[in-house]
Amino acid sequence: MSQSLLYHAFGVREGYKYQKTEYVEGRVEFHLRCKEERLKCPQCGHAPARRRGSRWRRIRTVPIGLKEVVLVTEVPRCQCQECGKTFEVSPLLPRPARTTVSRSSDWSAR
């Protein structure tokens, strides 16, 4: 159920595995872990790279009703076994929608 909700409501695609949901201080937190298939070297393309630790990134997204929603995603730190490059795997999340802002001078000319 939660994997489907993450996909349809928040745009979380392949590459992340749903771990758990926590309800903390009035907000909903979905915890996501990076799948092994995403651990690919950006320099030489070798996969899988070796994990060398990770950090967690908290991304606030649209609310569910009156509840704040936070995606807690893993950002693994990896090292390529072929070329030795150390890198982080950035979250695969949808880019923000483009917004257009009209200038006030456009409105005053009308």
C-alpha cells in the first residue's frame, strides 16, 4: 500500500525500497532505502559500487490532509571497484514543476 502511495502521490519511482512509516510529532515520515541497482559509478559506469557509509536526507513534500509529510531517503556514499572514484548517489525524485511569474509591469500595461 505505501509503495503505491509513494509512487502515485509523491512521484517516488524505481530505485528506492520502502522501509517503514513513522508518525512523529504530528507528521508522517516515509523511510526509503536506495536499491543496489542504483550504485553505479558515474565516471566509468561500473556496477555495483561498494558502499562506504550513508547519510539520510529529509525532504518535505505535499501534505496529506493537515499532516506534514517527510520523505527520509538514504544517500549512500560509494566507491567504485574499478576506477576508485568515491561518490554519493543522489535521490531519484521528480524535479519541481516550473512556475511562471508575471511581472507587475505586464499587469499595469493592461
